Amino acid sequence: MPTIVTPEFTKIVEDIKGAEGPVFDLKGNFFMVAPEVEKDGRAAGQILKVDLSSKQVEIVCEPNIDGDGGIPAGCQVDKEGNLYVADMRLGILYVKPDGTFTQIAKIDSGGRAMQGCNDCSLDYDGNLWFTAPAGEIAPSPYLRSFEEPFGSIYCLTADGMIIHLESNYRFSNGLAVKHKKDGRPEKLIVAETPARLLWSYDIEGPGKITKKTQWAKLPDPGCTSGPDGMDFDEQGNLLVAHWGSSFIEVFGPDGGDPVKRIQCPFDKPSNLHFKPGSNSVLVTEHTNHGLWKFKWECKGMPQFCET
């Protein structure tokens, strides 16, 4: 049986609708998203900057393309402090600190219409791996792959190619890249939420994966639950937000069953992110639509922007 650990959680803010996408830049600025904001019954999600000391929340931008608002869900930061944002309606957005943004593409490099995106992870070579559990991006109707397995995974390579890697997921969600000791990308871990599964692939190069293998299965809490966002610690353990269960699951470097379970003071953790160079973990959740922090046993694995 995995050990249950109960660190002290501190709430920072709440009432961030659909709280998701926690990320730091190298200057210590903290960003997250509010995907569930609506205006006049239409999507109007927000990308936010949060001052963790004063708890002040600032809107960086409210992405909208040709009248279609966004549903931003996952974020990464490059070395210049710009955000990559995975958006369920608008695909992949590139957002500058001043709030100006660009939609990366409407079609992938094979000519397929882009799907709506949920989470993303930059490897140390600057390739952006991302999940796409939604149907075709706006203006197509908003569809999600909870029932029909049309969720996908993609890679935006460092040289600008958008490669569709695989489909047939029931809601492909959080993901993370495991690196070798020399910094080369080694494995891609992808969450399939309704099945409570984590899948792994060998990374052969930019936009090239092989050997899909079941890497882990999350415990069944007896209610609707599944893996969401995730992050590696510096020892190679993967911390996974287990939405609906009240736990963050901790898996060893080789997956399998959880080695530890972190008890949360809320039942719907949605994502987590280590503060650079620190053992502080920022956690978003959907019980209070809040942002919390706790101290882990070790520091996080360095992010792309730190390398």
C-alpha cells in the first residue's frame, strides 16, 4: 500500500473559474488560467497573472479569434518569458507578457484541422508536446472526447512543424516529458482521464514516438475521477493531480502503482507545478476553483526555461 502523506496546504486565491495551467517564468512571475469564464453564455476564458504575496489577480489576456472566445487550459513558458497556452477552442496560442497573442496554426503539418488542446510540456530541446481532447478548433462546434475516443496528442517541433502523433484517446489530458541524465528527451507520459490511465511512449526525436505502453493506473476512489496535470520532481518521481479523489498520486520513475499519495484539502486537484529551484508546489483545484501551495520532499525537475 502506498504511504499517505499530509503536508500543510496554504490557500492563495479561490473563485478562479476552472482554475488550471499553473506556471512560473524565470523572473518568478506566476501565471494560470480561468477556462470556465463566460460572457453572454459564450466561452471567454482568461489567462491570468497572480501575485503570490499580495494575492492580486491580473488579467493578461482574454483570447478571442474572429468572435470565438477561448477555453485556455494548460501553459508552458519559454526562455524569453512568453507563454505557450493550450486552448480547448483555439488550439495552441503564443502569448507575450503584454497580453498580445498569436494562434500558432489552424491546420497541422499534414493538413488536418487542429483540435482543441488541453495541456502542454516543453522538452529540453524546445519541442512542445501537447494533448488535444477536443474536436476541431473554433468555429467548429465544441466537442470533447469523454465518450468517443477522438482525443489526440501532437508535437510542435522547435523548427515549427506541428505533427499529429496519435488519436483514439478518451480525453487525453495532462502530460510530461521524462529526460535522460544528459538532458535528452526520453519518454512522453500522457494521461487518459476517464480510464484513469497513464501511457508512456519512447521519444525517438522531435515529433517521433514509439512503443505505447501502459505506464500506470490510478487507484479507483469509487467515484468519477482521473489523472489531470502532472510534474516531475528532481528524483524522477511523477506527481499527478488525481481529479475527484482528494489526492495527488506520486509514481516512481518507472510508473506502476503509486508509491505515495498526497492528501489534499479538496477533492478535485486539476494541475500542479513546481516553483523553479524550489520544493514549493503550486496546485490548482476545482472544488473551490482555487490555487494552493505545499512543500514537497525535494525540488522539482528543472523546466525548459531553466535549462
